[in-house]
Amino acid sequence: MLKKLDQYIIKTFFGPFFFIFSVLFFIFIVNIIWIQLGQFMGKGLSYWEILKLLFYLGVSVVSMVLPLTILLSSIMTFGEFGERYELAAMKAAGISLTRVMMPLFVVVAILSAMLFFFSNNIIPDFQKKARNMLYNIAATKPALNFTPGQFIDQIPNYLVKFDKIYGENGENIEGVFVHKKASAFENQQSIVAQKGKFVQADNKNYLKLVLYNGYIFDENVANMDYNARLKQPDQAIKFDTLTSHFDISEVINKAIEKEQITDDYRFQTFNQLNKTIVKTKKENTQTFSNMNDEMLIQGNSYIGYIDKAKFIGTPKEQFKLDTLKKDKRMDILYSAFSKLETQRKVAENKETELTPVIKNYSKIVIYQQRIISYSFTCMIFFMIGASLGSIIRKGGMGLPVVIAIVIFIIFYVMNLSIENFAWTGKINPKLAAWLPNLILLPFGVWMTYKALTDSQLFDIEKYRTFFKPLINRFSKKKEHQRYQ
């Protein structure tokens, strides 16, 4: 059963915890909206569909929001204890800082375990929903998202292009080209018009397009042999106004959450990723072996040619290059240079092919390891936050927020930098996922030690006294003014 002191400490911690988590979650969601805005705006989605998509995307940011929330909440909690002299009162009553930190350490351990469960079992499912929803959105409602000057084939059975789109709602178009998709043995039809306009159709499953000043080009060649096709005249029909209806029910009625992408590694749990990693490693080994064999074959082809030439009577004895005539010597040197240059270019091309293979494998391994490593990040951030809060003894949203943001930025930059090294194969991906934690852990232990020993970590006079001999050694002593 929890004691009243433990209840008070936990209650003080969860006060800022829920507020900070909500604010940070909102900030990360806004960042997602900013990045993904162009993919779902202008697609005719309902507010409910947009909110659902943002929720799916937002679930994945919990793994980053929770460690930062724990860091900031622990700094604020222990900072308030110190600012209100409650921490001093606890120590005066014989309660050590370790005892004060223990209930929150247990709480953070529980939150870390929950984060692992959440990242392993819940986030993959929502990642699948979000990515499939984005894919389906990109493939739906094409009439509302035409791009000028580009061929669009999202309308079933048609290929269209508009040179210019303008108007308040993009309803006016110029330079219209519409081609009906058909095989070589079916009737062909293309429509060209100077101007056109999108009009609201009575049936939402149809796209209504009114065209002005154009031509319809027909080739009625269905069920005709080759000779009959040659005799069939092309038909060009001029029109002033033409109204066309395009059936887009297949696109409009497509289930926006239908799962069409199922094989992404981000949709898998930790144990499932083990099988994926083994499979990917086996495929990569085979790829590397094939590249190696290909390089050896190309490198040995010249040697094989020489051996064959020897077999048909070429002298076997070695010769000195200087003893050959100038023309013959230049031919041999040029041939050798060409061979080496070819091998160099082949090696560069193979290196380019290897880069995405190594990057994909590293991504899978790092993603798997971070399911666990981010849970340990919560524990390390608590050690740092609780220690800093008890040392600086400042609560509220001022200095603690600044310190927490600086620490998180350092952690985030380390994450990205080490991840990029792993993508290029310069560092083991498993080590890359854990290295930021391994770097911050000694700092967290050191900060905890400083807090337990009541160290004046931010005492300027202490550092000034420490560096004073060094400063005096390199600074010129000034005489008193009255003796100058």
C-alpha cells in the first residue's frame, strides 16, 4: 500500500505530466499535418475521415512524445519540490533523495513497459491503417486534383491532360486532350478541345465535362484484319460544344481504408521482425554473392583471353615493356588502362546498387531495436530530469523547459546522425539504435550522483574558483593605478 508521501509525489508528477503530454502530442500532430497536408487536402474528404487519418498518423509519435514528457515532468516536479523547500524538509526528516525518487522510478518503469507494449502491438496496426489510407486517398477523387501539363490516368479507361487549370474552384480548363484507352484491336478515340469546364453532375458517380471548339478523332478498326484497317479512313468530327460523362464510380466508391499494402516492415511486431531480418539478410547475402561473382567474371575475362591466346601459340615467356616498340608499347598500355577504367566504373555502379540494399536492412534492424530502446530512453530521461530538477530547484515552465528541450534536441540529433551512418554501412544498425542511450546513460548516472551528494552543479563561483589558477597563469597582472 502506498504511503501518503508516495501518493503526494506521484500526484505532483502526474499533474504536469498529462498537460505536457497533451501539448507535445498536439505539436507533433501539427507537424504531421504540415508534412502530409498536400496528400489529403483537395480530395473531397469528410472531416471525420481527416480526423481519423490524423489519429492513425498521430499514434506513432507516442514513442517520441512519452520520453520527452517524462524528462520535462520530472524536471518540473523535483524543481518545484526544491523551490518550495519540500525537498529540504524531506531530507531534514531523514528521507533521502533516493527514497523520494523511488515511487516515480517505479511509475516510469511501468510507463516504459507500457510504451514497449504500445510500440510492439498497437503502433504497427495503426501504421498499417495510416499508410493504406494515404495510399487509397492518393488514388481516389482524381477529378479534384488534376495537375496542369501532366497526363493523368486515374480516371478509369481514360488518359487526360490539361494545359491550364484556373477558376475559383479549378473548374475552367484550356488545352484539353482526352484519349480513350483501348487495345490495338479495338476502336480508337481521342478528343482535343481549346477550352472546357467541369460541371456538377446529377449523379456523383459521374464526372461531367463540357468542351468547346474541338475535334473528335475516331478510328473504327475493331474486328478488322490488317488490310481492311489500311483502307479504313480516319474520322475527324468538329464540334462547338461537347458534353461528356466519365464513370468514376470505381474510384469514388473505393473503400478508403481498404488494406492494399501489407508487407511493410513497420506493420510487424518485434518477433515478426526477427523473421523479416533473417529473410532480408539471406537475400542480401545472395545479392552480394551475385555481385561478387559478376565482378570476378568481368575481371578474369581478360586473363582467360590471354590464356586462350597462349594455347594457340602465343609465346609464354614474359617480356619487358621497355623492349617493345613504341607503338606496341602504347597499345598494351592503352589496353590495360581501358580495362582498369572499365573495372573502376563497374565497381562504382555496384557500389550504387549496394547502397539501397544496406539502407533497407539497416532501417528494419533500427526500427526493431527502437521498440525496446525507446523504453530505456524513458528511464534515462527520468534519471536526468529528476537529478536536474533537484539541483536547479526551479519549477514552472521557464528554465526546466529550456533544459529539457536542449537535452531532447541533443538526443534527437544523435539519433538522426547515427542513423545516417548506419544507412551507409559505417556502423552496425543494432548499435546505432542503442548508441544514443549508451551515450546519455553515463550522463544520467553522473547527474544522479551529483544530486545525491547535493552538488552545486550550477554554482558559477565554484567553476570560477576552479579555473582561476589557469586564468591567472595566462593573464597579465596589472599594477595598482597609484603605482603606475
